[in-house]
Amino acid sequence: MGQCDVVYVDGFAGPNEYTNPGHPHGSPTAAVNAISTTLSDLGSECILRSVKCYFIEDRRDRYDHLVQSLGSLNPHPRVQLYPLHGTFEDRIADVQRENPMAFSGRYPLLVFADPFGATGIPFNMVRRILESPCSEILLNFDADGHFRNIRDNPTILDEALGTAAWRTEVRAGAPMDMSSRKLVVIMKRQLLALPNVKYVFHFEMQNASNDLNYVLIFASQHPRGLEKMKESMRKMDQTGTNLFSDGSVNQFALFRDKGTRDASQRFHSRFTGRTISGSRGYDEMTTYALNETGDLNPIAMLRILEVDGLVDIKRKQGKRSNSWNSEAVEAVTFLREARNGKAVQGELEF
């Protein structure tokens, strides 16, 4: 690619400083510090000319505080900060005019936005952002906020989801956690229906009481993008200060049980009766692992299923019987019944 610019947009930046003693800094400071650290670690290996960070805030008082707080930061020399006052819809258009190559596939683009907030953003705008093959989006999904929208302002959900189908799919009077997770399923379905968007995953943020707080939904057109996002979330989870889980797979801690039996059983159910072969077939299994489990690939699940006798694996000539990666596997047949009748108790060690 040669030297290029990376564009990062925080669509609802806020004041960037809060009275919470545990978390006094907002997302702009967190992003600038993370980007600066990464560039410093890369050193001379970095091919980026610049990382252009745009922070959009509509409320004037919050914007003024945002500008002041950004002025106190000490970013890497290649990091450029641009606070913007106005609505997301208006200012993202300005960002696009200033950075046409980021919206046409020449330069990478990452947008962090809140489509379900007080004003929301229409799904058509999400669609336009993801039209660029190098674009990715991270959507904030506040459980309490959108739960109020179900009751008080359903048109925001119509626009944010790009469909009114949720009105029949979300049961009236359902608890907040249940309705929130249903709306997440609908949003993921909408994202995966977009051209070339193959990788969508959501991360639940739970509080100390195991109650749903908010959800982050990430969408990318490249497996590497979702791999890196999962790796970043896993690192944060290991600090012990945050808990990430995926409510759809009934796991309390998403990244602490790699290759769980539950994930393997769902994996088997998805492909039962099929024979998956070649690089395209392995890519299909990898896409499932990325989108539906906490893993980055199907290796751990294939290992469990083979030990359980639920798959027959044909390996390429010269490859070891204890290899499950794409370089070793030629074909996988997902059996309808266990071949050896053997079941594994507990979890396998990796």
C-alpha cells in the first residue's frame, strides 16, 4: 500500500472527561493513547504517514470541554486531532470530503458510532460507510437507552436498524436483557446483508452484578479485522477490570474458555451431514468461528469433535494426525452420529 493515512472517527465523542474516579477519561483520550502507543511500538516499521482522528460532538458545552481536554494530550507526532462541532450526519460528510480515499477503499477507515442514542443515525449511513472495502465500524449499543426507545421513540430504532421488522420480533413487555439481545441479533443480520460484509461480532459489557450494560457490534469486510478486534478485547478482559461475554452462546466470560464444548456442539450442529473440503471450505469454517464463537479459527472445535468421533478429518499427505489448521486439513465430514461412541468429559487442555 505504501505510505497512507488512516482515518478514525469517533461519532459521539462527548466531553472526554468525567467525574467518575475510576474512569475519568473518555473514548477520545483512550483512542489517542492506544494509537500513539502502537505507533511508538512499531517505530521505523510503521508505514503510516498519519492517523487522522476526528472527534464529533453536537452539544456545545461538551464540545468546548472536548477541545480543552484534547489540548492537554501529547499524541505521537503522526497522530492528528480534529475536534468537530455538529451532528454526526453533517460532520461525517465533512470528513468524507476531506478524506475521499478513506471512503473509496484506498485508505483504512474506522468509525465508532452510537446509532441508538438520543438522536441516532440511520442505517443508510452505516451502509455508506461500509461501502469502502477498507472500512470498519464499531457500534455502541446502550441497553438501557434503546430499551427506553422501544417504548418512547421507536422511530429511532426503525432508522437505526434500517427496518421496522423489530416491532414484531421484539416481544412487548420483555425484560431489558432479552429485548436488547434480540435487537442486537437484528442489527447483526442487517449488517451481514450488506455487500461484502462477512464478519460481524458483538461484545457484551456486563457489570459486576452480571447485568447487561451495553453492547459493542463490530463489522468488517476482512477476517483480519475481526481477528484483531477480538485480540484487543481479549487483552482488555485479562486485566480483570472489564467482563466481555456473548449472551447468544450462554457464556459468562467469552474469552476465558477457548474451545468449549458448547461452542463445539453448535459448530457441529451448523455443519452436520456436510463434507467441507479445500481452502474455500476451511474459510467457511473460519468465518463461522469468527462470527459465532470467541475463537479466531475452528482448530479447537475440530479437535474436540474429532476426539468425540463426530467428525472424520482427511489430512493432506505428510501432515500429522494432531494438526487441525488449514495447512493440514484437506476435508472434514461432520457425522450425524458419533463414530466411536466416545465422549470427552470436561474441557480439553490447549
